[in-house]
Amino acid sequence: MVPSRLIASCAVVVVSMAAGCSAAGPNPVVKTVAPSGTSSQSSASAPTDQVSIDALNAYAGMLADTAVAARTADWKASVLTHHATDQALSELVRILSREQTQGLVSRGAPVSHARVVQVSSGTRPTAAMIEDCADTTSWAEVDPKTGRPPAGATPGGRRLIRARVAEADQVWRVTDLAINPIGSCS
């Protein structure tokens, strides 16, 4: 069993990663890298292709929304509900609340390598599983007054993030989020 404290610290780093802003301005820049080796697919896979696109867009939106809220550690930011709900939203709120309590904010931006690994079955799939070997090297919690990480902060790196994304009422949102420790993917 993994201690809840370890899980919390891993989740904090991931949200902090998404919470940065670009050097050029106030809007966060969440970089995504398309998976290599994509191939053309038959028209029979069109619904699955659209589900993959919608799921990846919702996941990227969740990262960007979190980045906006984390710049000020605003766990009450309504933007968080745009692309996250259920357990995923609760996790983001918990992480940002902790960050705010500690007097920290997040800077930088993640590099996402998200890919869809499973799509629900049926003629109209409504859920997908995503895996992301996200690089959080440039995404860190900092003291807003000094711009420096707190003493003892763990540097970022590559970590596996798993997310379930589902459609309800024609809106795709991340419903479940599991954030693994640095070094959990390469």
C-alpha cells in the first residue's frame, strides 16, 4: 500500500507542472507532443478516432485549466470544472488547496505526451483511457514573493499520469486521475 502522503506529493508536482505560465505572457503554455508512428485508419474506426480526439482535447484542457488556477493556487477557480469532474476535480482542488495553504504557486509548463490507450466499446463510445508520460522538469511550485522553489523541493521529471475521460451531455471531461511518481515512465 502506498502511503497517502506520497500520493499527495506526487499529485502536487503534476498539478504544479500544469500551473505555469509562459515566459512570453500570462497564459500557460502546455506543450503536447504527438505520438510517433501514427498511421491512416479505415473509416470503420472513425467513431473511435473522434473519441480519441475529444478525450485528448479534454485532457489537454484540464492541464491548461489547472495551470491557470495554479498560478495563484486558486482551488476555487471555476475554470477547473471546464474539463474535470468527479474524482479528478476533487484531486485538483485538494492539490491546489494544499498549495495555497503552504503559500506556494506554480510556474512553468509541462510537456505532455498523452495518448489514448483504450476506448469504450459500442457504436458510440463515451469514454477513453489516457496515459501520459508527462515531463514536469519545467513545472515547479515556487514562493510567489521570491520565485524560488521551497527548501527541499523535489525537481520535476517524467511521470506516468493515467486519466479516464468520459462524455456526458455532449461534454468531455476528465473523471479520474492517477499521478505516479517521478521516474515512473521514460
